[in-house]
Amino acid sequence: MRMEIGNILSAARDARGDGGELGGGYAAHQRYDAKDPAKGILEIVRREYNMPPDAAFEIVKAGGGPGSNVASAGAKAGPSSRRPYPLSLATAQQLGVLPTRSVPPLLSHVLPASAGAPAACRAYVQELLLHPPPLDTARAISNACLALTSLTPADGAVPRLEVTPPAKIAKLLRTREGSHVFFAELSAMARAVRLTLEHDSSKTRFVGESLLNPTSLKVGRPVDRESLVAACASAEAIVAGVVAAEVLESPFADASRIITDESRSGEDPESMYREKSDVFLSSDEYAEESSDDESSDDADDFAADAPPRLKHLPSRFLRLNEPWRGRVRREVVADAVEEVESAARELSKAIDQDLAPVLRRTEEAATGSRKKRAACFLEHDQRNNALWLRHLSASEAHSLIDDGVPLLHPVDRWGKEISDRWSTERVERAADAYRVAAVRAGGAVSSALRALAEALDDHVSDLIAAATFSAIATAVSLHAKHALKRGWHSSTLLDEDDVTTPWTMKRLTPFWMPRDGSAVPNDVTVSGVIVLTGPNMAGKSTVLRATACAALLSNCGLFVPAETAVVPHFDNLVARMSSTDSPAEGLSSYAVEMAEVSTMLDVVTPKSLVFIDELGRGTEAAHGTAMGGAVIEALDAAGARGMFATHLHGVLDLPLRVSPFVTRAKMETVETVETEDDAEHTRRLAPTWRVVPGECRESLALQTATDMGVRADVVARGKALLGDVLANERSRYGGGISALDGIDDESRLSLTSRPEGNEAEFSATSASNEKRAKKKTRALSIASLRSALAEEFESLLAASETEREETQGSIDLGFSKPRNSTNAKDLKERVGYVGFDETPSAASGAWTCVYVLRRADGWAYCGETDDLAKRLETHRATARRESSARSDSKNRNKSTKIECV
């Protein structure tokens, strides 16, 4: 609060221009005295946030150790420790890493929330996509994904990891505000991490050891297996020495201490809370409506440290005053608990001696009387947390007082006397003593939990590392399971300095499309810059986005929507798909394009991947064509790899100074014949959505306009004006190239590059007063020449194509085994076990299995499923719901524990 008030006052001073002693610019500029900039900045941070002058910070330096950007002890930062640049905002939006209108969200297909992924896991994957990891970290994640999908039933189940946010652990341990439930979660998380790293299966241990690398990257320091296992075991022991065993077995068991039963809400209040003694007990009818019955009244009997049963004291009264029971081990607060129980016995004794005789006397009087009246009873007033007599008439009370019974009217929590309730001074003193003892015991429990947090101070960094490991392992496991169902595969990452091996992807599909045959797969090979052309609605942007996203996923170590993939490890990935104007900055759409190109060219290297779509469409066609060609030359000169998609076909005719690694590809189209209602046949070009070598001069602009519902008269007029546009373009540029597209077959054939030795014919074509017949004849002759050149070019291109060696798209981890005929060993590998606190591995998502569930109380169930993890969780959730309604405290925990074979 002091910090917020200080910020408000500082802003007010700046607004007035009287910055006080530090001047008006205090909020914007502050100076430090330290010579080291890092120490100076930390000094300002401590002062701004009211931190102690000696508050310690962990300084993380970029460019160090394996997978963590921090040099490990005694290790030199090698090339593999370099981390790629983070994605720019525009690239992240165009690839769907950040939510963007009309762009498929990448995160929702890599790790959807419907897969059961906690928010912390999805946040980690999104962070990974926004800032790809170093090469060794990406390979470690890829190895873990591949190993998880290769697990067999014989490898057993994996421990169920608890995802606890590291920030929550740090805050609650630092502020000493952790509850017993928090410490139970912490212990369960540490135990699951330890069991994963010490698993009996070598494959599961391999997964855990591989994921220590991204854990180190995330926490900013090296994390090794032995120290993390030891720290988790130590933390478990410390927590187990304080927190009650039942809480550790079921962290959320305390939530079931108050259970309601709507079926009893309509009963007479006086029939509730009846003990086996002669005294009737009832809740306050003026208190909040409650529907607890006898079964819920005993809901705390499951606790090992349940309060003792005492005469005249309802268990609900004890439970509301002793909510701390069952949170810590009894021996930790033994003195405080003994004081509470002693005070409770004194209260029971006082009620038995002072109020119980009154109840018996009034009951005898009511039995002998013919007049019906409400029976006197001992009421539990929840609002005032007291036990008082009710329905005792004034005449009876005065008669009892005359007989020596010291009755009096009690006072409520506001000090006001309640005229229709009765008690005695002894009972009130005993009740006060009990309530004070209960509050003190609660304080003792809180002190024990604060001491527990203090005892874990030396393990905070290790617990944060364990929580980070748990979140990463859960995210990777769920991603592997989801990707396996979708038919995605792992990829092979090239060495960091390998800039010559071709980048290949076999049967690549867009990540947002299913791999069930409905989407057209493409084989993509990238050795340099690919100039991609194709008509409208043929899939150029889709191919660019799919290829860029596959490269990003591969460099993060995640599965890709391809059959095989060999991908270079990039130092920067840039995608410029589209841009609009920026009125706030005073920039037109073309200015925004050029600003993005400027930034891109500043950072591009031979290890960069660049994807550009429709550059230059924000300005006049000829100048846009020229700038597009210049950008291709600049990217080729830098050695970058990627794709340059364009509709400016004039780029294909420019005399570009590029290397042989600049190739041309096109979106394939085929000619189709459509029959109209009047039996006329219409020839159309239809896209196949396949990428093939070559170039495309069609744009199909008029056809696309028709398909999108533009009126026929408008399209016809556009077609008529097209000839004039072409003639004007040739006249303007002296018969040279035209960057316009979207023309019919006849006009399109006339809009071609100038052939060698045919300058006179092009000059004649540029004369605007030539007759149409002569112009048509020239167009036909040019068309014939164009057709011949195109055929020759394609034949030469096909003849010069060399075969490249294809690299396998998976990492050999030594997990594959030769398949023999079914024998005992095979059968053994097909059977696995999932323990009470375990969950099936990610590979189970590809199994169709028969399973047998067994509860700890002996009940069993057999079934068949295609999703074992989901089915097992459904059974466990059902068991938890059923157990919450059970009054049998001994079997309640047993029925919630389910194992599976």
C-alpha cells in the first residue's frame, strides 16, 4: 500500500511540475551512485518497492551453460548455448502464437485446454513458442516427447505430477502464509518429481533426466538429478514431520469437513443434533440456514486427531471451534490440544451440573401436564458460538432461581442481553475458557505452519526447480499424447552451424487441419529462398504459415504435422504475412511494410528463416515489383532460407543477381470444364493446393471475384477494361514487363517477359493506335513463342534437378525393438500397472486396451477404452464424489484409491 501511495503521489508531483527534492522528472528518470549498472538498478528497485537494503537478487547472465543461458560451474559457453531471438510481435501474431483475428491459434492445437492442460503448462508452451530454446534444450524436449510415446505397458505408469505455480511457492514460503493444504500439495509435488527421476523404467528416467535441461533454462541455473532428488526427499521429510498424515494422503480432505445434505433441510430443527444423553440439542433457528444432519455432524470422525466425544457438547460445536484439528501432527501442538480438551471437559461438566437438571425437571413437568408446549432444550447458537437453554418460561426460570439454581440471561456477541435464553455464570465462564483455548490452539497450529515454512527456506530454490520440472513434464506429456492422436511426428534438428543441409519436410499439412486425408499434404525442400507464385485462393499463404509453424515447433522440440522433418536450428524466425497502416504512428501500409523489412534485414543471417507474403502490394505495382526483387537479392546475399510469396509476376522477369539456391515454386492448378444449365462448357483453372517446381503467371482475379459473389456486370466490365490497362502499361514502360495480373487466358498470354531478340515486336506492340487485328496477331505470335520457351524451361529445370539424400525424421533413442512372433515376452510387455497415485503414460493415447480397476476396499471393475487416462480419471472422480457422502470414515479413503491393470 505504501508503494502504491508513493506512486500516486509521485505522479501527482510530476503532473504539477514540482518534483520535490528530486525534481519534476523523478518518476521518469532516477540516478544511482553505484558504478556497476546492475547494482545501481537493483538499488533503485529496492527503494521503489520498500525492500530491505540487503535484499538478495539472483543475477542471471545470458549466453551461458547448457540449455539455461547460464554457464555451469567450470563449463565454457559453447555454440550450443546460443538461444534464438524471441519472435517479434508481428511474427507471433501471424503464426498464431498470440491470439489474432482470423489466424488459427497455434497453442490451441499444440496443447489445447481440452487435453486437461493446466494454465501453467499452456503458459510454458506459449513462452517456449514465443522464445525458442537453445539447440540442446530443443533436442532434450524432442527426446522426451519421443520417449513418452514409445512407452509400453511393461514400463509401468508414470507418477501423477502436481502442477503448483513456482511463484505461489516462492510467495507463500517467503510470507509464511502457507496452509496445511499448500504444504500437502508441495509434498505431493516433490514426491512425484522424485519418483519420476527414480522410476524403475529406464525410459521414464530418461524422460525425467532429459527434462532437467529445459528446467535449468527456465529457472536460470543448472539443475542436476542427484541434488534435485535429495532436495525433494528432504522437503518431503520436513513436511511430513509437521503436517498430519491424513492431509498428506489427501490434500483436499479438509474441504469435506463441512458437508450439507439437502434431503434433511425440511425436518424439524429440534430433531437435529440429538445426543444419546437426556439433553436435546438444536441449532439456532435465527442463524444461517443449515441442513447438516447426524451423518454430516460426524464428518470429522475421519481425522486421526478428532476431538473427544463429550457429554452435552455437539460435535458441530466442537468442529466450528476447532477447525485446526487434523492439519498438523498432534505431537507438534500437544500442549495446546491438551489445554483445549481440558477446557472442553470442564464445559461439559458445568453443563451437566447446572443445565442438565433444569432440562430433566422441565421434561418431567411437561410429561405430567395436559397443555402442549415447546420442549426446553440446549441450543447451539452458531451466531454467538454458545450453548444456551431455550424455551424455558419465565415462571419456570424464576421458580428454579428461587430453588437456588443460579440462572441468568446471557449476552450476545454485541454485549446485548438475550431475554429468551438462559445459562449460568459457571457455564459461561467454562465456555469462554474453552473458546479462548481453542483460539490459542489455532494460533499454535498457525505458528507450526509458519515454522515449517521457515524450515523450508534452504529448499526454496530446489522446490521452485521441482515445480518448474513438474509443469514442464506435464506439458510435454500432454503435448506428446495429443500430437500422437493427431498423427504428428518428431523431427530431426540439424546442428547449429549446419547451413548447407537442405531443410526437408515430407507430407506436411497445416497445423490446424486434420491428418486424416482431408488436407492436401506437401513435400517441402528449402535450400535457399523459394520464390512462390500462384493464383488467388491457391494456398500460398497457407503453405508459408504451415512451413513456418512447423519450423518453429521443431526448434522448440515439439511434434510437427508432418511424416518426417529435417529442420535447421535457426537463430531468428521472421514471418511477414500482411500489414496494415498505423494511423497512430502516421504510417501508411507500405511504410509499415518497409519498416518491418528494415528490421528484418538488420538481423537476418545464414541461420535465419524468413517468410514473406505479398511484399509491395501497398504501393504502385512497378515500384513494388522492384523492391520485391531487391529484398530477394538481400536475403540471398545474407544466406537466409525461407519463402517469398508474391502476385507481382514481374519479379520473375527481373535480372536478379542471386545464387543458384534461389529457386522457383508454384501452387499447382489444373484445367477443369464446367457445364452450365444451358449446356455451355466453361473452362476454369482450379487449384490443387500442391507445391510444385516452376512459376505461375495466372492470378485468377476475375474468376475469384466471380466465386466471391461480385456481380456479373462488374466482372464483365473489369474484363473489358483489362485490355486497356495492359496497353497503357506497355505504353508507359516501353513494352516492358507489367506487374498487373488477374487477366483472362488470351490477355495473360500477351503479358509475358520480353524474349531475347524480339525487341522490335515488343516495340510494335506498344503503339496505342495499332488495329486490334494486328495486335491480336502479335499476341498470338508472342503466345506461341512464350509456350515454346516455357516448355523448354520446364524440361531444362527437370533435367537439372539433382537427387538429395533424405535424412530420417526421428531420433534413435535405442527404444525400438524388433517385432517377433507373439511370445511370452511380448505378452509381458503388453501388460502394465497404474498405481493409486499414478497416471497412464502419454503413449496410452494410442492404445485400445482392456483394463481392470481395483479399489483399496476390494471392489473391481473391468472395461475397454481407447483413452485409458481419461477413463481412469473419470472413475477416480466418481469415487471421490461417492466417498464424500459416506458416513463410514474407515472406508472413505479406501474407496477413493483406485489402481489399474
